[in-house]
Amino acid sequence: MEIPAELWYQAIFVRRSRRSFIDRLPEAEKLDRLEKVCREFRPFAGVRAEFLRNSPEKVFKGIVGGYGKITGAPYYVAFIGTPGSPNVEEGIGYTGEGVILEATALGLGTCWVSGFFRPEAVKEHIALAENERIYAVTPVGYTEKGFSVKEKFYEGAARSLKKKPLRQLSRGRRLSPGRKRPSRPPASLHQRQTGSPGYSLSEKKPSLSAWRAQKTALDIPNVLIVGSPCSI
């Protein structure tokens, strides 16, 4: 699969975890596109993403860690790997971020959930090989343009904007001399989707993904850098 690098790059700056979904089903062409990406974007052996057109209501366990309860999502994606495969957790993170950025580019909300979910409920919707494991899931669907009071509360309680600098989390190299960091995130994608700038809870705070992308980058062109699964 050819990675839509420019589209995913723009999605980095507007993507935020969403936990409250609205009663509106995504259009069939968007679902087909996301399913196609899950099926074809498999750069790591022993790692796959499966788009499930099933309600994830039974998949999530009440409070999802410190990040709040997932409510109203019509569909979800499961990230599956084979324990013992080389770099399986990194592969889950890389593959999952690609799927999540595609969903963001389609105007759909997502939320990494890697601990507080019911694998047995996922297994009711998909068959696994004997040696496969479900590492993480994400709900998928439309959300309100703004964050709900509940989402703001849980984001503050979880301190999701207070993260270590990317240079402490990644072995990526600094920008090469002469290359400038973006002064602010490109808002074009978010404006097309919502009519508002690509910022999070207030216009004073760019999204976490945007902050990370501005702080550090590889000087290797056309490479997507992602991390392991985490609920951000």
C-alpha cells in the first residue's frame, strides 16, 4: 500500500483522543476506505489491524484507566499481533497510528485503548489464530466538533498534555541544519472537516501530536514516525 504521507502528516496536527461519540453513522465510502487501509497497511509481519463493523459496547470496561469511559461509538478497530514476532509491539504502534491517522483524515474520532478492554468480547466478532493476541483497540465514529465537559474533565485528570519531550522517548535525529520547524500546525485539514482551527481544548494549546511533530523530526524524507500504543 502506498502511504498517503501528506494526508497523514496533516492529520497529526489535529488528531486528539475522543471518548464520546454521536448518533451518526459514517458514510459507507469512509468505512470502505478505512477497512481497505486496515487490510492493506501491514508493514510488519505478525501484525494486523481489523476494522469491525460491530458495536464495541461490550468491549470497553467502564472507566478506561484515567481517561474516561468510551460511549456511543458505532464501530471499532482491533490491533492484533503474534507474541514473539520481531518488534511486535513497535509494529502494533506503527500500524495502529497509520490506521488512526487515516480515520482522522476521514473526519472520524478515535482513542487508543491498550489496557482496559475485554479481549473476550472482541473474540466474539473476529476469529484469531491460536497464537495471536489483541494488543489494543480504538473506537471509531463521529464526535461533536468540540470536547464534551466529560472529555475535558478526564483529559485534565489524566494530564494528557503533560508528556515527556519526544527526544526522551525516541531515538530519532534532530532536524538537519537549515531545516525549520513549522511555526504552527497546518489547519487546512481540520478546517475542511469542522470549520475551526486545528487546536485542542483552547486555541492556546496545539494538540499533543502537533507539539511532538514540531519539537522533533527525522531528517529522512517520507518516513512516518510513530510510537507504541498509548491512550493519548
